[in-house]
Amino acid sequence: MPRPETDTAAVLKAAQDNLWMHFTRHSSYDAGEVPTIVRGDGAHIYDIHGKRYLDGLSGLFVVQMGHGRAELAEAAAKQAQELAFFPLWSYAHPKAAELAQRLAELTPGDLNRVFFTTGGGEAVESAWKLAKQFFKVTGKPGKHKVISRAVAYHGTPQGALSITGIPVLKEPFEPLVPGSIRVPNTNYYRADEITGFPGLTPEQFGRWAADQVGKAIEMEGPDSVAAVFVEPVQNAGGCFPPPPGYFQRLREICDQYDVLLVSDEVICAFGRLGTMFGGQKFDYVPDIITCAKGLTSGYSPIGAMIASERLFEPFSKGTNSFAHGYTFGGHPVSSAVALANLDLFEREDILGHVQKNEPVFRATLEKLLDLPIVGDVRGSGYFYGLELVKDKATKETFNDEESERLLRGFLSKALYESGLYCRADDRGDPVVQLAPPLICGPEEFDQIESILRTVLTEAWARL
């Protein structure tokens, strides 16, 4: 139910006058109220006026099990009464230990060592720091650089932001941490432009893209490169899945040059692709996994860097220690919620549900390819992007001014007003991204397609 009018006015005024929102142009709300969400139930959210929206982005690729799950709230309350906080600095507590064991059982290979953080950016930061120190303590102190992909987003801390491949996000904070190198991403829709070789098959493009990593290592010098950071499906730019064979070749290259393969699964882990970890979807075993978001379905913040036994071994003896940590890493309440969330995954067979419904989700979204503005539909699991174009025949994209008018001037607001919360973004070419809660099925997919069809048709008419 909506709040009383006096409370509503007070909340909206506080949001306008005091809240500094993230990645937000506050000038957008000078003449209007800040959209304010007060409640969630299943796949839906409700604003302060009581209007219902389909959550087509799982909050922010987070709410895997849907909103309003009493089991997760109860797990948090029970743990807070028993032990609300204790750090992992030379001490353990039961829920962190149990969760670490649970994750180790779920990960591929021998990724058995779980270093907890409070979010994804911290997990990425931790992975780079571990890579640097690991090579120092094993006699290769020059290995400190990292390679990541163009347009890839890896977080906002100074190190994670350096790894991020989106110049507009980096420029306000430069100079950043040195030693980050960029290679091409895996947007097969733009393969002709990226490679300069028209007509490559997906397999040929995958081999080409992976080989660019090897060339970058050679260019920088193998003795200076510590790690390669890649997402199983790249988020920024609009859900780029890997071409066939890409990760197998990347694994070979990393092994050849003794470079760590870091799988950034902050979005792709915990069922988003239909597997517990994203690397399992594409049959590769990394040296480190970074994860967060879906581990608790967003009911309490937590993240993790999960490392192989090889990387832990130098720190298991003598005076070596990984001199790094966070006050709230592995928080007891968050750990308890994560365990309850993983129980729900098993009890409701969420992985099986996503695997069963992924083809339906894709087919439903591909219906939109009959619209002149939709150039490509791509992704995996419950994680898809629609690339928007001016000309489908030539794949001509929108210029900056057109993209501004299309996305911020119309699409974002129109989709929301039509009852769909999702993301219209231009980090790269203009895209609409969709990542509904993992409990969704054909009924929600049809709602998403219907709203998108109406709004995108109007967007094209306005152009």
C-alpha cells in the first residue's frame, strides 16, 4: 500500500534534497520527483505511489530469487540476534566458514579458497592485489600488469576502475593505477569492424579475439603481465557472449605465459547463466573467480574472491600473509543469508528452471528483431541485450546526440512509465539490457516483449 501523503512528500523531498544517488545526473530531477521504490514482491516492484513494475533487471542483476522472500529475511534476523558482527581478521565465525565450504564444493577445479568482501568491485580489487603479491612471493616480482577487454566494466575502486574498459567512466578520476592494458571484446555483431576481416565465422572470431590477448602479453612482456580479467558474458556494451572456443584458447594462452585467468562473475555467477558459476556454462576453469550480487539475492551485501589452491599455497606457510581485508567482509548476517539463498536454489531447482526457460526467453526477445530499430539480440541464460541501430542493413549506429535523445530523452523514462524496469545504456553502442529474476518464466517474458515492442516502436517513430 502507498504511504500516507505526508510521509510520501517527506520521503520525496529527502531524496531530492539529501540523497546523492549513484551514477546519476541529478539535474534530471530538477523539475520532477526522484523515482522511489518502496516494496518488492516476486518479480515485481512498487513505487511510493503504489504503481507496480516488472523488475526486468533483478534490481541490478542481483535479486535472483525475487523480492519478498521471507526465508531470507528470517535468516538475517536470526543471525543478527545470535552474532551480528565479527571480523575475519585472524578469527573465524561459523557462517563464514560454512559458506566458504559450500562455495568450494560448488566451484570448478580446485578453487577452494574463499576470500570474502562486501561487493563485486572489492572482489576485483582483491584479485588484482592477490595476483601481484602471489608473483612477488613466488619469485616473479615484475608480473603486475593486467589485461581486460574494451568496454568491459569491472568496478569503481581505483584498481577495478583501472581494469574497466570504458573511458568515460575513468577520465574524471585519472590518473588511475598503472599497468592495465585493453584488448578487443567479443561483440560478434560488430566483428567485421573489430577485426577488419569481414565474414569471420563465430569460431574464427573467437580464435582471433583470444589471440589478441596473447599478442598483448607478448607486447607488454610476459614477465610483466600478472592476470587477464574477463567476464563469461561481458555486461557493458550489451551482453557479449563468448564465441565458441574463445575461453579454451584463452586458458591455453594464460597457461603458456604463466598469467592468471580471472573470471569476473559478479553478474554471471549464481544462476544468471543457468549454471552456478559462469565458467561452467562455457567449460573453462579460471584461477580466480570474483563474485557478489546474486550470492544473497541482494538481501544482504556480500562478495567473494575465490582462488585456486595454487594461489593460496605460498600464504599457507612461514611469515607470508595476504595483507588485505575489509571490515564487513564475510559479515555474519550476509553469510547466513547467502547460505539460506543457496538452500532455496537447491530446493526450487533454480538452475534447472533457468536452463529450461532460457530458449523461451531468447525466442521471445528475438520476436523484436522484426522492428527496424533492433539490430541484434544476444546473451545467455537470463542475461540479454538488444542492440539498437539506425539502419539494420548497414548496422549503422546512433551518434552521440541521437543516442542521448533516444536513451535519456525517451527510452529510459518511457519503459519505466510503461511498467518495465530495465536498463537503456550507451556504454558502447545503444542497448537495452534485461536480466529478470530467475524465478520468472514465459508469462513475464511475454510482458517484457510486449512493453518493449510498444516503446521501441514509438522510439523509432520519434526518430
